[in-house]
Amino acid sequence: MESPNSWYGRRNKSSDGARSTPSRFSHSPSPSYSDASTISSKSKNPVANAARSVAGVFVTCFTPPETENSKKFRDSDDFKASPVPSDSSRGRSSNRSIHSNSQNSVHGREAGRVRFTMEEILKATRNFSPPLKIGQGGFGTVYKGRLQDGNVVAIKRAKKSMYDTHLGVEFQSEIRTLARVEHLNLVKFYGYLEHEDERIVVVEYVPNGTLREHLDCMHGTVLDLAARLDIATDVAHAITYLHMYTDHPIIHRDIKASNILLTENLRAKVADFGFARLAADTDSGATHVSTQVKGTAGYLDPEYLKTYQLTEKSDVYSFGVLLVELVTGRRPIETKRELKERVTARWAMKKFTEGDAISVLDPKLERTSANHLAVEKIFELALQCLAPNRHSRPSMRRCAEILWSIRKDYRDLTASDFRSLSFDSQSQRSTSKRDGQANG
């Protein structure tokens, strides 16, 4: 079996200035920057900082849950999603010029480097038809669309109040830079449009809803623990990529179940880069980014809340909360529960340290020996991620390695239990057959 370490390579520069990445990492959206206050020596130009901030608004890559109006289009011929390729068939796209003819398909131009025309966008969204609206956020509206080549996408139209046209040149430059970031478990960024007073980004459409929806059984099925382990591992790999294998480390700042989209085969894709920003420039000796607090209640790093110092370990803390959410099925803050159970991570970690971790397992899951052992190991990792001091938390790369090991052990134990159960069943049938022959 392939080692998890083989999924991570060095952060080497390729000849065109982009960092080379392992083949596992393919296609991501471009992260964005919510603010421009950083202690990095590279951030002294206020115009450049403003450009980054504005560009970030329009490269926000999320696909909120569908509204009732848009769901009826899911099964229509016009909006059939393309099949999700297997892991083995997914590789990095070849380099093609950004100056492609607008008549070419997305597949004829490199994903993330397409400059769409307004005609293409209007045709894909049927002139921004209300029934195709699938989400509304602080930055704009998201529509489900179908491109000329048949590719189903999410098209995000920014609010006109969120930008200024004089920043157009910086916006294009930032788009080109961010388009170099790509990973299998990040929502793919296809391209953008900058036309008069319109700023639009086109991203991958992920058809199977959010992780939070699945934990709430809104799609009619229960995620078993094996699927939850796969999802946790996928997310860990995505964040590791952002922290270690981009041109400059990126902090997501909003890791949560509702920002994790699931494909039809339940593979995870991290979305919504509305709060993401560049990490500290360690080459200049910086250890953190000083910035106002952004994120979601229940997932926020308490040290970040206290000091306003942002590091990659803030994502690690949020990931620890997510691990607890995956095991318990509960939201991070449960306001309707009794006081001692309202903060899910605190309640679950207390049960774990008392030796009663299995009691907080999602009641929809079976209490098998394999599940019991996996829960213990997942909570052990979550406890490290939730350490009050960031220096005590593991890196995301270490989290991915530990989860890989947990998942392997879980699969081995589950297979062993299955073989044992099959053997017992065969033995019982053989005994019953012999007893029948003897009685005959």
C-alpha cells in the first residue's frame, strides 16, 4: 500500500515559476485574502494589498446548498454532472496559454486560466435565471450553469459594491497567480470574467451537497465511519497542500462541515475561500500574521481570538473541531442541549479523557469493536489539534499521516471481523448439516 508520505513532495520551483506538486494534488480553486494587514516585509505596498483583497473577493470558491427551485434541474439532461473520474485517472492538466480563443471549450484551455466572455456566462446561466440560483453569500450570488462543452459548473457573480474598476489590472494578475494552485480535494477553479462592471468566477460544481447535510441525513443515507474517515483524510490532505505546497503558504481560516462538499462517490472537496489569506513570510523571520479575527463560531482557534495572531495552526484547531463533529454527528455548538453538552468538542474531549469516548459516538453508527478503536484514535488526534497553545498542536501534514494510519488499521480490523464472521457462519452451517445427517 502506498505510504502517505509519498503524497507529499518538496516545495520545488518549476521552470515557469510554479511549484511542482505530487500527482495526488490536482485542481484547486484559488484562495482569497480577506484583509491586507500582515507583518510580512512583502506587504508594504497598500495598492498591492488592496488589489489582493479585492481579487480575493472574486476568487471565493464555494458552492452553497441548492435551493428548492434549483433542485429540479439536477436530473435534467441539460444539467447532468460529468462522472467523477477515479483517483487513478486524475492528474494535473497540461500547460496551455491563458490567451486562448473564447470559442474553445474549458477542456481546450487550462482549468483555472480561462477568461470567459459575457456571452458564455449568460448562455451558461440562461441570463442568470432565478431557478438556477443555488446560493447567496456576502460576496455575491452563485448560479448553477452548463458551459458550451457540457461541463456543469458553479458561477459566482460578485456584488457590484465589492470592487472598484481601477483595480482591474491587479485583479487579472492575482487571478493568474492564484490559478497555479491545484489539488484533488479543493474545489476546482475554472476561470473568471472581468467585463465592464461585472466580476465573475467559474468553479467546479460539486453535486452531492455538504458534509453537514450528510451528517444531518438530509440526503437520506447515513455516512458510516469508514466514509467519515475517508472524508477526514481528504480534508487533511487539502489543508496540508495549502500550508506546504503552494507558492506561498495559505491559511483557509474557515474549515467547517458546511464548507466541505462531497462528490457522488463521497470524496471531499474543501470550498469557500472567502476568509483565506497568505500565511506569514517565514523567509523574512515572521512567525504569524496579525489580522482581525475571521471565521465561524465553534471552530475558531482560542489563541487567535485572544492574540489576533494567525498561523497555520489555527486551521489545525478548526480541523480538530471537525474531527469531533465527524465522530459525534453534532454541530460544534448545540444551543438546545444542556449546558455541559453545548460546546461539543469540550463535552466530547471530557468524555474521552474519562475513558468513555464510545458514549459520544453518533447514535446512527454501530458500536462495533472496530468503531470503538477508531473513535479512540480519532479523539486522541482531535485532543492534540485542540490544544490551547498552538505550539502544542501537530502540523496538518502530521494529522494526515495519523489519519492514514487510523484508516488503514480500521480497514484491516473491519476485514478481519468480516472474515471471522464469515468463518463462524460457515462453521454453523457445517454443524447444522452434520447434525441433520446424523438425525437422518
